[in-house]
Amino acid sequence: MFTNIRRRLVILNTVVFLLVFSILGTWLYIHMQYQLYHDTDEVMVQAQKRFQFSRNPAELLQSNDLDPEHDEKIIYLFWSAQNVFLGQMPRQSFPLEVASLLKEQSSAQTIQTVSIGDRSYRALQFMYTPKHSNTPIIVCLIKSLQDVQRTLHSLMWDITAGIVIGGIIFVFAGIFLAGRALVPIRNSWEKQQRFVADASHEMRTPTAIIHAQTEMLLRHPTHSIEEESPHIAVILKESKWMGRLLEDLLTLARSDSNQLQIDPSSIELDSLLRELAEQFRLLADTKGINIQTDLQEPLLLWGDGGRVRQLLTILLDNALKYTLPNGQIKVAGRYQNHSVYISVSDSGCGIPEAELPHVFDRFYRGDKARSRTEGGAGLGLSIAQWIVEVHGGSIRVHSEINKGTQVELFFPRKKQQAD
């Protein structure tokens, strides 16, 4: 699959690069052509102006150049008003037949390109009345385009060679860019495959248990509900487990597709933390775990109350789950600079340093031997991270083996909170 995608990306990148390069080359050629023709026309216009202030054409015809200081390789053809050829300057520039064709193809007062055989010229024709004479003559200015065409031809070959060489370079560049572009795609695909595999693995166990317990019920159809209550209890327990797992999976799937929206409002965070601490204190007492709170009052947070409650429940549940009997859990909340700071720390078994970068990975459980009842499905911290990030905050985990774990939350302190 990735081979085909990479091949298509290489082709696409190469085509795009070649297209852009070809457009730039075409623009350069057209611009250079316009500039060269424009410069040629400017030379001819200046030559026309100089001619109009020159000496008598009869004297000019006896010389071999109009103005040595302004020699622009322009040829001057002179005709009488009766279309009688008077001469040219420099002399013997064109045969009479060619000079006649140049005059016939050029138009008055407009510079245009005329072609004679395989040669092209820019021509400008105008009427001129010499001083001390009432007889007008026709002057035709001719400038060869041989140098211009040679320059354009050389430029065309340079652009073509550049496109060919660039095409080869673009292929290798396309291969490199396609490889780089596929890195996040491949990582996302592998992550999705692992996610599906892990979800299937987590679902397989409760499904197998429910299937087995249901078969046990069918083997004794005459038994009462009381007699089969242990099997029914197992089915109910596994069904609840699957329900929680499916709900977590749905939450993560919707968060990935940006379908989950938050409903922000002002939250009395100190009251919420105190309420949750009291709820978990009832469970903590059965294990001899002490829960302490250190809360600033009032402590306000702008966010989705339901999602923030879910976040704090996940953190407290993890702390209670991994704290040994007679341990301690501490919940702190206060304003810190421009943030709302929350900390949930415990004196539990801790997390190895090598596993800390993976604690937010989905379905990740550090202790593989821990049961599902104790360790959960490994989705809690992934959901917690999403809730924190969707509120514009950050989450950090600090832990040491046999010393405990601390989870720190930083939420932006909005204007509503400061008021």
C-alpha cells in the first residue's frame, strides 16, 4: 500500500515541480523576448529622432555613417515620394530587390517585424522633409534581429536543458519528499493498527467470559436464578467492563475526529475537588489510605464541568488503584502565575523512568501482569490528556519507584476567573 502511495507522491511532486519550473522558464523567455524587442525599438525611435535633426540627406548619402557616436547598426533606406530608390546608408547594405521588399512590408509610423528569407528585421518607415527643401522623402529604418534571435535561441536551449536536468533532480527530490511525507502517515497507520489490535484484544477476554458463562447457564436450564447467580454476576461484571471500554473508545474516536465539543462555563474547582475527594475517601478508608486536600478558595476554572470532573476522577482513581494500603493521596489546587494549577500525588509503587514517556499511549499498561480489574484498559490517561489539551492546558507526570507518582495539571487562567 505504502509503495503505491509513495510512487504516486513521487510522480505528483515531480509533475508539480516540472510544471512550476516550466511556467517560470516560459515567463523568463517571454519577458526576455519582450525586453530585447523593446530595447531594439527604443534604439530605432532614438535613431529616428536623431535623424530628424541631422544634416541634409543628400550629404548623408555621400557619407558611410549617420553618426559614428551613435552607431546602433541601423540601416537607413531612402526613397523619394514617387517611390524612387535614392540610396542607403551604410552603402551596399541590401540589394535593391531586398530593399524594395523591406519597404513594401513595413508600414508608416509603426515598428514591426519583417522577414526576408530566413532573416528577420525590425522596420520603421516615416516621411521626412529636409531643411531648405519642400520635397519630402521616405526614410525606412532597418535593424537586424539576428543578435536578438541568437540570444533568445541560446536562452531557449538553456531553459530546456534546465528543465531536463531539473526533471532528474526533481525525481530524486520527489522521492525524498515522498519519503518524508509518508513518515507521519506510516506512524499514524501503525498507531491505528496497534489501536485496533489492542482494542480487539481487550474485547476478546470479556466476550469469551460472557460466552462461557452463558453456555454454563444453558447447560442447566432447570436451575433457579439463585443457583446460577454466580454465573450471572460474572456476566454482569464483564458487560459493565465492556460498556466502560466501549465508552472510552468512543470518546477517543470522537476526539480524534474533532466531533466532541466542550461546553465551557465557570467551574468552582475547589468545591469540585473537595466533593470528589470525599467520594474517594469512602473507598480509600477500606484500604487504610489517607486523602488530604490543599485547596485555595475560591478557585475558579473556565471549562467544561463534565469533562473536568471526568479528568479528575481518572486521576484520583489511578492514585487510589496504585497506592498501597496505609498510603497517602494528596490533592492540591491553587492559582499559579497565569495558570490554574492542580496536583494529584500518591505514595504508591511509582512508574519506572523508561515507561514515563508512554503513560499517555492508548492501551499502555506498565505492569503487564496486573489484571484488568486492577490496571484498567490503559485508556484513562489518554482521555485525561485529551481533556487537558482541549482546554488549552498541559499535563505532566513525575514518578519514582517505591516513592509515588505526581500528576500536575496547568490550565490557562481566563479573564472570567480573575474577575
